[in-house]
Amino acid sequence: MLLQKQKKNQVAKGNRFLISVTVLGSAGPIRFVVSEDELVGAVIDTALKSYSREGRLPVLGSNLDNFILYCPIAGTEALLPWATIGSAGVRNFVLCKKPQTDDMKGASPRKGGGGGGIWKAWFTKSRTHKISSH
């Protein structure tokens, strides 16, 4: 009887689903289960903790304010930290460090502070760097 009540309480918390978070510069995605009403900021925090616990490289740090999460399918706009992860409507995300202020020359964040302009400037800059071969 107690087990049935626990299951009912879990269902009442909202739908849960598996997400995949790819960290730029890392070997592969991190996968974990989240509730659809979990905040994007909490998802970033969980991804950073999982990344660190697994000993992945490069070392990222744990300050979630230094990172943005976006959905590559939906465009280049960063998800707002206070939005719910289920509102994105997708399950695959990319986590990257926010560019430093000297890397953002010419970037103008969109009105509302979504950070999309910052991401676009970083993306454009990263594409212009050539990869040298041996």
C-alpha cells in the first residue's frame, strides 16, 4: 500500500524524461533524467556536477552563471535559466561557457537578456579559427 502511494506521488510531480547534454569540447554527451518542470538553471547545475563527477576534460568549474544551455534544433538563442526545461519541447541540448567580455566585441545580446547575440558572436568567432594539422 505504501509503495502505491509513493508511485502516485511521483506521477504527480510531473512527467520525467531523459535528456542529453553535449558539452562543447567534451568527448560525448551527459544523459540524465529530469522533470519537465525543472528549471534550466538546475539542469545546468546537474550537468556540471555530473561532468565533474565523471572526471571529464576540459575542467569546467561549477559556477552555473558561467554557462549557457541551448537547443541546437530550435536555433541559437540561449535558454533562460528560470524557464522550465520541458518548455523547450526537445531532449537534446548543448552546454557551453559564456564568452568573456573581450570575446564579445560586436555582440549585442537581444532585448530581454536571453544571451542569443552573445552566443551568435561566439559561434561566429569559433568558426573562423582554423584547425591546424600536423
